[in-house]
Amino acid sequence: MQRIRLFFSSLLLASVVLVLAAHAGRPSPAETSAVVPVRSFEFTYQVHVPANPDSAGSTHLWIPLPQTDGYQDIRSLHIDSPVGYSQGRDPEYGNVFAVFTPTAQQAAAGFDVSVHFTAVRREHKVSLDTASLKTVSSSASSDPNMRRNLEPDKLVPLNGTIAELAKEHTAGDTTEIQKARHIYEYVVSTMRYDKSGEGWGRGDAIWACTSKRGNCTDFHSLFIGMARSSGIPARFEIGFPLPEGKTEGDIPGYHCWAEFYLDGIGWVPVDASEAWKNPAKHDYFFGAHDTNRVFFTYGRDIRLSADQKSAPLNYFIYPYAETNGQPVKNLQTHFSFRDVSSAQVAAGNL
């Protein structure tokens, strides 16, 4: 009898071992659902400063640098240039930049700068299932940094037409998420992505709602203005797009997007212009940013440092230079990317 019991005990133990072995290395349902889309790539940002025959006096060149945050890791950043530089941050938004101060001889001859880095971009997606139960609290708006996201920009007023539109399209809404969604729907359904003619690209919210067209800057200036007019903190973010379906190539220009803040939820991503261009992702881009982008800077009306003598920058994604306090024109740029594998990034052999 004892031998029989021992036999069945051994058989049971063996069965347990087999079951555990069968499941070894297999992710649990929770782990499977937690997989987040990721894109890894190399990025090159090149600037040519043309020769300046009238180079007497000081010259400064500012170039924005990409930022690491919860959805983006920047690795192996290096800068090649014959001109010395230092890094700094603007005092209002904390955007990081490299500032170059050429000698008179270097400014007269012209010079080149190349910024190269590797980035890992993760999808930023927020679940809004319970967001309708949340409202923006006074504690959020009392934060000095948050208050800036409730204030107007030079080209994004919060009164007049913008305020009237916001009031009209959020009438009857009782939660911040309802207001934000209706503002998003208004912008996507009313605006048209159209870069013909003049006026587009400045992020002039009044021009956008009057012309009902423009690029990503115009779409999101209107969204941000209407959100802030409704008491919802919203912020402007800018970087570069990564073409979907391509693994390398040149990038012709910037892309920008927005986020709005919900107390208890945090920053909620929005990309109204991409929603317009891709109707199949209309719902996705209210609450998500995909991996096909690289983030550089926040904000509008940016004063970089005390050395910047001219007017604040409308936004900061392209290089900016001054000689004797006057903006330098004809800076030449080139942007490119190349996808890399996560294994290459992890090995650090790029």
C-alpha cells in the first residue's frame, strides 16, 4: 500500500513538473497585453551656417536637442562642429539646446554642425475609460508650470472668436473629457490639411478658424486655444515625423502635436492633423501618439537665453542664429533617419 501511495505521489509530482515546464517562458495574459509598440532609430540633424562677410560683433547659433521623457529615450547623442558650444535650457519650458559662439573668422567663413543621436520611441496611449469621472481640480491650475498651459500665446488668444467657439462646442458638457472630445471633433471635422498659398504654418489660431485649413501647427493651435478657453490645460509639442512604412530616408520638415491635462489621469495625447489625414485612426489619435515621431521641444513664444536679443521664437524646432542681435537668414538644414533594431540599441554598437 505504501508503495502504491508513493507511486501515485510520484506520478502527481511529475504531472505538476510537466505542466510547469509547458508554461515556462510563456507570458501571462497581463504581460501579453502590456506589450507597447516601440520604434528605434538613428536621427541626424544637420545645419549649415553660410559665410557672413559682415561678421563684426557676436554671433550665436541655437539648435534644439531632443528630450528624454516617459515615452522617448535619447541615447548616444554627439555633436560635430568646428565651433565650440555649450548646452542650456530656456527658462520657461526647460527645452534643451546647444548654443554655438563662433569666432569672427569662423562666422565670416561659415561653418557646419551635425547632431546625431539614437532614439527609442514608445507609443503614448492613455486609457480614457474612466476619464469621464474626472475633472480638472484647482490644485492642477495652481501649479505655476500648469498655469502657463492655461494662458494665451501671442498667436493663440483665449478670448473673442476662440472663446466663443469653445463655448458653442462644449455647451451642455459637464466633464473636462467631454469638452476636450468635442473640441477635438470640431477641429478635425472643420479644418482641412492644406499647405497651399500663404498664412499656414504660423500656428495663428484666429487665421486657422477663419481659413479652416493649414498644417499641424494650425490644427493644434486651434485645439489648444479652445481647450485653454474652456479651462483645460493644454500644451504644444514639436519634433519630426518618421515616415510609416519606410526604414530610412530624408525628412522634409517638422511635425507638431498637443496634449491636454486631466486631473487624476495626467497628460492626454492628441494629434488632430494626423486624424484628419488618416480617418481610420480618428478615434486612436484622441488619447494616443504613435511611435512615428521624435519629440524635441515644448511651447510657443520662446526666449532661449539672455543672449537672444530679437523677438521670442514662435516655436523652436529649426536652428536659430543672431549676429549683433539680428536674426541670421538663409540657414540651411537637412534631417534624416534610419531605423535600427532594438538589439543594436541594447548592444550600444551604433
